[in-house]
Amino acid sequence: QVQLVESGGGLVQTGGSLRLSCAITGSMFDPEVMGWYRQAPGKQRELVASATVDFRLKYGDPAKGRFTVFRDNDKNTVSLQMTNLEAEDTGVYYCHADYGILCPFWGQGTQVTVSS
């Protein structure tokens, strides 16, 4: 059974940095796409960043210039390095894995809180 296990969330001050990590277990194949979404209170879930199996990267507008996504196919992990965090980055961050068939898989979510 495929599971996504996230770590690295927490509380950080404005302008600080955090690194989120996600490990996939129970998978025999590399997902076509791995990445991160986030959901702020009262808002829809939105793309933060993603990486295809051949390392094509995609960033949501809020992440451009501040966040970097890393994917390791050997370890089946995807990480998100976040810098210069703002209060608007507060939310629950979800790891995402899409194998291109059926429904994508999601992690349980990790809370990121940016305080001023």
C-alpha cells in the first residue's frame, strides 16, 4: 500500500526558512509527478511545486523565487526548501504523488505557521 509520510513543518518567523520532506513507502514504481500542495484556512488547495520523474519542475506563483523542490528517485522522496517565508505561506502542506493512473496519492499534511 502506497503511503506518503511528511515531516518538517512547524512554526517559523517571517523571513525564516523551513524544509519539508516526504517519503513514499510501499511503491514499486516511480510516480510520474511528485510535489507539494498547500491549503490555507478558508482557501482552496493550491500547487506549491512539483517535479516530474525526469525532473521537470513546476512552481505555483507564491513559490516562485523563494521555494525549491528537490526530488530523489533513488530514495523515492521529494523535499521542499522554503525561504523568506511570509504570513501568507501559513497553511497545511500536502505531499502529492501521481502515477498517471487512477487517483493521485496524498500525505496526511503538515502544518506550517509563519508568525510576524
